[in-house]
Amino acid sequence: MTNNSQVRTYARSLKKDALTSSASQNNSRHQLRVLESLVKQKKNIEKARLNIRDLSAGVVISDYGKTANAKSLLTTKSPDSDLLLETLQGKANNKASLVIKQIIQEKFGANISSLLNPDLTADDLREQFTSEPRLLGFFHELPGFLLIIKDFNAGTLDEKGFQTQFWSSFAHNGPQKGFWDILTQGLNEVRSSKNLTLHLNTPFANSKGEFIYPNPQAEAILHTIYDRFDQGLEGLPKIVQEISGFKDLQDISTEIFSNNNKWTLEQLDELKNHLSNLVNSNPGLAFTGKVLEKVRSTLQKFSEFVQSRLTWNEKDGNQTMTFTHPDGTIETLHKAGDNSYTHEIKATTKPSTRADFMKNNVAQFVSRVVRNFKEENRYSLENMAYLNAI
């Protein structure tokens, strides 16, 4: 891959965005954390005869569809929108279109050869994406394919690399369990009334014409595991920001600290079942089973940690969420009946001496400052050398 590739350029922009206050900052950080985890498995990936550069590129493009500009590729007519949609339909007159048609048929059978219904026009597709906004979330992996389509058509990416980058991003949001099953079923509930047909004759539809979300291929298995890991732990602040416009304090208790973890574990359990088939085809992928178990164990421990220290109280219109930290500090989020909000952090005991105050209260205060700095520093340019793999 040469330095002028679309994927490389976007990868560099992720680093800048991760350190900039922007609407997509947390999503950029999420992608970089997943990439960071993936690259730590470089030796195992190579033993499994997979290309770390192309797998990394798949991570980079995977959430491109969450950006405002990328969403418009699915809703607003433009040369890039036409290129993306018609190529994914297998109707465009370019190299990428032909290869996508071929590799989809190899995986899903001769009757399925595209990622979007080839019987529709590009305008039809954009109309359906606009009429049902949840489709933008369900299909948010699609816009990123524009980057590798351009690279392949321009000759800056060879066919093997194109295929690997394609499969390493495809279906990375699954499996269809937990929240992803809720999203899928929600689309099926309005499928007939909104005449949604853009998924038909693709891997995203079953024989009944219902929406389904396919399982990831071998190239995307690690990507998917680490994506779920970030979804269940370090990515929680990102999720809170994403839902902040329409959720409230109680939703943090029920969804972030309860359902999200449960849904993520359901996905990992389903992924474990799927993994056995992939390992049979490529025994070198056996190490991913250990990665999955470690991820699942960590998320289970996190769930137990939260449950043992988090309390929720609701009375007379007042809501209070309290978390007792291991150092004894109590942190409280409160919503009053008049819809006013407060956030309080306090120690459980009043320090009795200067030494006690310095050793406990001040030490914890400083530790919070340091943690915030370390999180910010994590995305500094010099600390993201793993992007050089792309």
C-alpha cells in the first residue's frame, strides 16, 4: 500500500481527531484502542497466515460510517455515493465491483453476490436509508468500503489486500445477539410498512426476506472480539455520549451498567460457537479462543465489580446512583424531581490528621488527575506507532 492511499490518509486523521474536541473524538479513540489490541497479537496473526497490515486497515475503515460525512454517502446523491452504492451492488464498471461480486458468491452462494439489493437504483437505496435512520447504524460498516474501493481501483492496493481488508471489516458488529438482535428485530418490525428492500438478495437477508446480521469471517474474528471488549469496558463513556441526547440517569443504571454487559456477553458466547468453525478451517486461529475467553472473563469480573459497589435509589421523583470506589470514596449522581442534576465525590470518613489526609484523600485526588492525563497521552502521535502497520 502506498502513502497516498485513502485508508492511510484516514488512519492519520484518526490520530488527530482522537486528540481534538470533536463529535467523533470518542469514536476515533475507540477505533485506535481496538487497533492497539489487535496489533499486540501480531505474532499469532502471522502464524495464522493473516496479514497484520490488512487486518489493521479493516479496523480503521470499520467505523468510518459513523462520521457525518460518511453517513451522507448513504443518503445524499454525489459521485462518491454513486460509486459506493453501485459497487456494493455489483453494478459499477470497476475492478472492485467485480471482485466483491466474486467473493460474496464464494462465501454465500451463487444467488447472493452483493451487499445491497442489485435490483434497486442508487436513488432507491438512498431513499430507504433516509426513510429509516436505524439503517445507518445497522449498515455503518458500508461507507468505509469506499476507501478500499478507491485504493483498489487506483492500483494502490492489490487484490489480495483488498479482499483481506474487506473481510476484516465485514460483519464486525455481530454476532446478532444482545443489542444487535434488538436493532435487527426493530428493522424487521417496520420492514413491510416502510417497504424496506435494500437488504434483499444479500447476506443481510434470510429466505423470508427478514433482516439478519451475518457472522464475521476469519479475517474479522479478532477485530470483532476486541470491538466487543471495548464496547463492554473502555468504550462505555463513548456509548454514554452517544445516547446523551435522548437518555437519562436511570438509563445509565439499566443499560450501561446492566444490559450492555449482559448483551455483550451474549455476543461473545455466540461468537465462541461460531469460532469453532473458523478454527476447523484454519487451525492457526486457535489462539483467538484464548483471547475470547480472557475478554469474556474480564467483562464478567467488571460486571461483578460494578454490581457489588453500585446502588440505585428512586423515591418521590428523586433518583440517586451511588458507587463506592475501592479506596472508600463515594461518588453520587443525582437527579431531583425538578429535573436538576448534581454530581458529588466525597470520602467516607473525615481525615483525622495531616498524614491521613495526604495519604488517602490527596493521593486519590492526584491519581484521578494522572489517570485523565494518561488517557489523553495514550492517543499522542508518538504513542501510536502501531498505525505505521497500515
